[in-house]
Amino acid sequence: MKNNGSKSSATKMLLPKCPTGIQGLDEITGGGLPRGRPTLICGGAGCGKTLLAAEFLVRGAVQFNEPGVLMAFEETEKELTANVASLGFDLAGLVRQKKIVVDYVHIERSEVQESGEYDLEGLFVRLGHAIDSIGAKRVVLDTLEVLFASLPNEAILRSELRRLFRWLKEKGVTAVITAERGRESLTRHGLEEYVSDCVILLDHRVNDQIATRHLRVVKYRGALHGTNEFPFLIGDDGISVLPITSLSLNHLVSTDRIATGIPRLDAMLGGKGFFRGSSILLTGTAGTGKTIISSNFAQAAGQRGERVLFFSFEESPNQIMRNMHSIGLQLEPLVKRGLLRFHSQRPSLCGLEMHLATMFKEIAAFKPHVVIVDPITSLMELGTVSEGKGMVTRLIDYLKAGQITSLFTSLTQGGHVLQQSEAGMSSLMDAWILLQDFEGNGERNRVLYVLKARGMKHSNQIREFLISDHGIDVVDAYIGASGVLTGSARVAQSDLEKAAMLASQQEAAQLKREVERKRKALERQINDLRADYETEALELRRIAEQVGTRTLLLGTERVASGLLRQADIKVAATGQGKRRNGNGIP
Amino acid sequence: MKTKSIKSRATAKRRPPAKLWQLRLYVLDSTPRSQAALANLKRFCETHLKGIYRITVIDLLKQPQLAKGDQILAIPTVVRQLPKPVRTIIGNLSNVENLLVGLDLRPAV
């Protein structure tokens, strides 16, 4: 069985590992615990040592077909069975199937009297018998240190323990030994002296009234391992360790684009909306409409037939649905059709890690296309900035691996200076839309702009958006000399422009009328002049006629007088012949 | 079954015979330590419990499954089954004083 003799060999990566099956732990340790060697798990009271050890054993029996022996020094078989049953492990069933042997070792100090020399062969016999009876590959000793309280002679105990670990190695079983955390050392009784291949430290810390468990691989001889402190949690299905960077950056990406539900916003994002599987950050101060935009996004996805998981940390599902109703968004039908699921929880209900685990579980169960977290900031407030960022990183990694589009809203405290958490988060986000208030003229107006959108052409303009009975309307904001004009100022500006337009139109019309009038006046003048002229011409003709008549008359009179005088009769007679009927001859 | 029963031949005069002492000696193989323990136990019983004791020797090499029942860890171990309550003495029984205390034959000092 024992196949890894030399520890100094250069074949680091070839060190055989024994997978624990515990989510995340195998990733940190690069495949599991050292096979055929003992591993020490130490930690304070209630940090999950026994559960970790029990899970190692149960998963070994169930998933890897490696039977195991659990030697319990603290809890009886019945207690253990009940305790691990809460994690969904059927210990009693596995015992019946001969996959696991539980041996409860108990010595009451008051009932034991020492007389002369002894050794702990009895323990070896029991363990050996248990291992051989089912062909066990894994052994858990929980918690061996109880023996220090039960047996009076520590010198014998120590030498026997040393022998025990050597014996376990010779047996070739992968052993897990749990131990209480000591004040100065890793374990109370210095067990780390004997178990030096792999040491895992568990820790349970309370920060701001919220407890978080941490796991750290202190030592792993002959193998590379994650040295950080990793948060872990105990959920309904056992322990999950959450490595900060559980995935390398190699997710598949999609060129598929999905609409936001707000046509003008899509237009700002190159006309097509966000990339599928991208992470979107929506930041804004209170009341800037983050939830409304999120709900729009949810509705748009639901109408495309995609599943949406909405994590709400501020409002209950019913409240969101009612509020969205007021702007004409109907979310209930989507909920009824099973396309939209709400998950509402108070952030302070549990620690960050527990929230994260719950979210992972919900996501795994619902398999959504779109995940909305509203707001992510109330979650991040539960931990320190780095914890919060770590959490978001893990969440985004997880979502990206499944090509799930994620929308996170972030509540900012106002002002234009970005907060540290936002600045930290921004590098994780593919798109960032900023919602802002503009205050002025005794009113507050909402504007939005696209701060960044990786991989697509996007509008650089600030747009105002209006929330009305029929949803969101994004309109162009006026940009004047004094900055962006929004709200009534925008309307006023618009009115002003309209008035100016009207005025110039009126002016033009006035001018036209004037010209017309002038033209008409001119025509009138021309007509007058012509009339004058005609009158004068008429007068002239009349005068001319008068003159003619007078001349004729004069002639006639002369003829007449000539007649009278009897002179020039012939001349007068010819002239008189034509004008007989004229003035006549009196 | 390599259990040896040793019943005292003489009938006890000082103690009522009803109060029979049942002792189990757990050993592993017949090592010198085991043999010493058995010898020590026999000598002790002859001295203090003459006629009212019964010793059962259990070799865990042959019957390892029996170790669980009496919660045996140390070898050798003597378990007093009767009279109640159960008493456990670990070691090769070389220390007679401790054995007397352990078997409630003498109050602990």
C-alpha cells in the first residue's frame, strides 16, 4: 500500500492524493489529502473539525468507493449519526452497507486504575480489526486528545501515539486526526509533532456579530497548496470551502447580445444591449431608479423566455412587484410562468459566506439566464472591503462559468466621488451604468450614462431618464453653457427654443406681410399714377377737341363774317362744305 | 477460544460464596508482559480473593472484536465484571496497592 517512501524526491506533483470530495478543499490542496499519510485537522470548539472529518469519510465511501473507519473518542455512534444526518449523510446506512465502521472509544478516568506497565495495543487491535473488517482506506480519529484526559501516564501515551501514526502509515490508510486548538501551539497537546505531513487549521471568527469560518492549509509536505485563509461554510449538504479564485480566467464568452428592455438604453449600447454572460454594474444614489432598471431588464429577459433570478436584499418580492406595477411593469405573470424567481433576504441574516453559498445553491437549482442582485452593496457591507470584493469575484466567476448575465446594483452615498468598493468592483464588471441625480431649480432629476461597456461602441452622452406610468423613457438631455439641463430646466429650455422659433416665424410672416403690403402700395400707386395719367390724357384729348372745335368755329365764324362781308367766298365755301352739321351755320 | 477458567478449589470460609468475583484479563498474544500480568493477577486473587474469583483471559490477537465491548485500549487490562460496578485496571498489575484501590478492596488514600 505504501508507495510514497521518499519525501525529498523531486516528484512533487506525483505525490498521491486522496480526494476528499469536499467542495473547494480539493482545489486548494491540489487534489486532496496526502494518500496513505495522516493529516491533522485542528481548530477551536465548534469550528467543524468533526464534520470535516466525517464528510471526508462519508464522501470517500460514497463517491470514491473507499471504505472508512471512524474512531470517535468524544461522541457515540448514535450522536454522530444524528449530527451528520443534518448534513444529509446517512451514516447508519453506510454502516449497514459495511462501508463505514464507527467505533466509539471511551475511557472514564475515574473508572480506570493504573497498575504497572501497559501499552495501547488495545487501540491498535480495535483499529486494525475495524480496518480489516471492511478493507478501509480511510481512517478518522476524532478527537484523539481526549486520551490525554483519560489516561494518567502521558509519557506512555505520547510514545504510543507516535507508534500509532507510524503504524497508520504502514497500514497505508489515509488518516484524518482532529485536535483541539492550543493556546500557543496548533494543538493543545502538541500532536502536530507526530503528524507532520499535512496540517489544516480551522477557525471560527466573529466579526461585527457575524460569524465566519475559515480554513487554512498550514502545511502540506511535498505538495503545492493554497496558503491563504479560505472561508468555508457548513450548509445543508456538507462543507464547502470557497476559494477566492476558484476559477482561472478562461470562461467561454458569447457574442450574443441581449436587450435591456429600454430601447434607448440599447441604442446607447451600440444598438443591441449587453453581451450575454457579461457582468453589469448599475450604480446610483438612493432613489435613482436602480431597481426599476433592474426590473425592466428582468422583464425583458422574461419576455424572451429566459429565466431570471432576482436576489433582493432590500425589498420583499411582493413589494417589488407592487411598485413595478405602478410604472406599468407586470412581473407577476413571469413569476407565475416560472421565468422569474425572487429570493429576498435581509443581509444581516447571516454572514457573507452563507449568503454566497445560498446564492450558489439557488443558482444551481434554478439555472437562470440572468441574475440580478439588488443591491450588492448591502451584502458587501457585511464584511470588510476585501472580503466583499472577494465575494463578488467569486460570484462573478461562478456566473461567468455558466454564461449567466449578471446585473448588480450598487447604492452609493451621493456625490461624484466613487467609493472604494465601487472602484474595486469596477474592474470585475464588463459594463457600468451610472445613475445620477441632478439637483437644481428646486428639483431633482435623474440622468444615466454608460461609464464603460467592454467590447462595444457606446454612447458617451448623458441622458435624462423619466419614470412614468408606462415605464422608463430615456430622453436627450440639453447641454447648455451652464451644464446639463434636466427636468423643468430642460422643458424650459425646450420651451424657450420653441418660443424663439415661433418668434422668428412670426417675424418672417410679418416681413412677408410688409413686403406684400408694400407691393400692394406700389401697385396702388402705379394704379393711381395710371389713373392720373389716363385722366390727364382724357383731359388732353378733351382740350384738343375743344381747341379743334374752337378753331373750326373760328374758321366758320370767319367764313360767316366773310360771307357777310362777301369776301373770299370760294375758300370759305370749300371749307364750309365738310362741316355743315358741325356747329352749323346760324 | 483460548479462554482459561480458573476456579478456586477451596471453598471460602471468610466470605459468603454468593459474592463471586468475575475478572477478565485482556492480553495480546502471550508476551512476557501478558504472562506477567496473568501471574500477578493469579497471585493477587489467591491472596485477597481466595475461592471467590473467576478469571477469564481474552487474547485480542484471536478475538479482536471483543476489545470494543469492554472499551479496551490498554494492554493488559483487567475488567471486574462482578461485583458491580465495573472496574478497570490497566497495566501488568505489578503494583498491588493500586490494584487493591482499583478493585475497591482498599479506599484510595
